[in-house]
Amino acid sequence: MKAIKTRLAALGFLEFAVWGSYLVSLGLYLNAVGLGDYIFWFYTVQGIVSLVMPGIVGMVADRFIPAQKMFSLCHVLAGGFMLGAGFYAMRAGADVQFGPLFALYTLSVAFFMPTIGLNNSVAFNALTRAGLDTVKHFPPIRVFGTVGFIAAEWFVNFVKVDGTPLANSYMQLITCGVLSLILAAYALSMPACPVNRDAKGSIADALGLTAFKLFKRKEMAIFFIFSMLLGVSLQITNSYGTTFIEHFKNVEQYANDFFASNSVFLISLSQCSEALCILLIPMCLRRFGIKGVMLIAMMAWVLRFGFFGIGDTSTSGVGLLMLSCVVYGVAFDFFNVSGGLYVDQQTSPEMRSSAQGLFMIMTNGIGASLGTWIAGTFVINKKVFVPGLDAVQQLDGWRESWFIFAAYALLVAVLFFFIFKEKKTSVTDSEIAVAEHSTTDPVD
């Protein structure tokens, strides 16, 4: 039993190390090669492919190809395309073109995003076959995914090639591709997962589209709309956080600050906070209820953006950036877990899987994609990546952008407080545990 838990911990570690090797650092490289005003596209497309690919790949794994083999195949393709992106960038040097790099990257994330759900499927199957309770044993295993994400962040931040950190170069893409191929081989050692070739259900079922009928219920329609509105905030700091922090190197008074040159390391505190904050969720849910916890999460997003707007990398100002990373754990975990729990409580057993899929579509799909696109197109590209601005003016643009995002999050919180009406229900420990490992993610 201990052996299978160790093997699954390694599986989760590698899965999220693949993601952590580029997710928060890609903007640094894009900005370095003159593609700063295209950063939002690389994060927007991640949400777009998440609307479709996980459902399709999951349906194939359920009916035709065992999940552990589908998991491996997806990583072969994701790793191959990411290596292609890295080698293209290496050959192109400073003359990287948006089109080829974006196409290869998009194909990679299209096959990577389904592996997050497949990782859970493989783990649940292995635990069940070993006679272990998934509610009890999966959460400690899942923590190693967050550890893997953080380890990858630190690796690309501190390891250098020719004096340049991997996070600032195409080497982060190659690192990601290599890790993905290693994981593809390792996944084949996992216990076999069953397939059901006689399973019924359409592609619409697999994509969670049938759950849209829940919009006929007023309280669920309001909840899903607010899920989308809050989802707008999810990927903004992943997209631009490290690029913003590294910009301080261009301003004379901050040029020699440690954290200005180690932005990925600083942002990794967000994932450390997430791992700790999840432990507070059961207590907070019992004390404040689902609506209260969701409001806490929304206010945490206000602070996440606000602290970015007033902090800097100096000794006196970096504490505010660190506080932004601390509240991130609350902002992300509290909403995702409490939201997933609310969906579970308000839907029938036969509708729950589709409803959870709809929750993810509204938050990490539509909301995150729309939010990243709007943030890049109408805010940051208008206030930061503007020809003719000097470094100080760009820093002012960054600060104004963060304040705009904070004001948006505050507006959503206020509207949610007055419009959303919670149906009082009791929350059990098992429900909390299920919500934690079905909706949590190491970043957003």
C-alpha cells in the first residue's frame, strides 16, 4: 500500500512539475524576445482548449484507451510539441515569430490540459485497486503535485545556461518537454484502468454541455454567472505577475534588488500559500458557510491585485508583494473548493459530474480566457506595452493596471453579496474532502 502511494506521489509531482516549468515564467521569455504584447494570447488559448479537449480525451479514455495509456499518449504529444516550440525558439534566437511559436505551444497545451483530469483518474483507480479510501488517501498524495509545481518554478528560476536563468529563455520550454516525455514513460507503469466500450452518452455529455439546463434554476444561473465573473481574475497574475516583478530591474532605484531578478521564486510563494490555505477550508466552511467563504475568496482577489499595485522589490516594499502571494492561496482555494461543494450540494447524483464540468468551464474556461484576453488587450497593452514609454512610465502603467483589476474584483464581490442567496445546508467532512481534491489546482 505504501508503495502505490509513493508511486502516485511521484506521478503527481511530475505532472505538475511539467506545468510549473513554464506557466508563471513564460511571460518573461516572451517579453525578452519582443512578444510582450502577445503574452495574453498564450494564456487565453489555455482556457480555450480547456473548454473542449479534457471532455473529448476523457471520453476516449473511458471507452477505448485505458486512462494510464491515454495519459502517456497525451504527454508524448504535449512534450513533443513543447520541445518543437523550444527548438524553434532556439534556432530563431532574437527573431522569434509569434505564429510558429504560438501554434506549437497551442498544440502542446491542448494535449497537456486533459492530463490533469487523467492524473486523478489514474490515481483513483490505483487507490481503489489497492483497497484504499480515496477520500482519505488522495489529498496527501495530491499535495506532492503542488510540491512538484514549486520545485519546477525554483528550477527554472535558479538554474542558468550561459548566465541566463531558464525562466528567461526558451530553455523553460525544453525543460517542460523533457519532463513531459519522462512522465509519459513513467505513466505506463501505473495499474491498468478499465474501459467501458458499451458506455452510453454523447459528446455533449462528455463536455458537460447537458449541465447547461441548470441555468433554468435562478439560483444556479446566478452562481454560474458569478463563477464566470470571478474566473476572469484567475489567470491574470499567472500571465503577467513575473513580467511585472522583473520590470523593476529596468528602474534605476530597484535595479539591484534580489527579487527583481528572481521573480519566479517570489511568485512561487503563491503556491506555498495555496498548500497551506487549503487546510483552513473545513473550519471556515463550518463557521462562515459557503457564501461567506466565497466572499472571503473574492476579497482576497482584491488584495491580491491591490498589493501588487502598491508593492515593489525594495526591502521596504517587497513585503507587500509577498502578502499578495499569501492571499493568493485564499483567493484560489477558497472559491474553487467552496464553489465545487455548492455545485455538489445543489445537483442530483446523475448530474453532478456534468455540473462540476460546467463549473470548470465557467471559471477556468470562459472566465479565465475572457479575463486574460480583456486584461491584455484593453488594459496592459494600453498602459504598459506602449511604444515610447520609459521604464518609470511603464511601471506607473503596471500599477494602474493592478488597481483596475482590484476594482473589478471588488465590484464582483459587492454584487455577489447582494445578489447571491445561499441555501443553508450542512457541510460534512467527507463532502469537503471530495470538493478539495476534485476542484483544487496548484495555480490559477
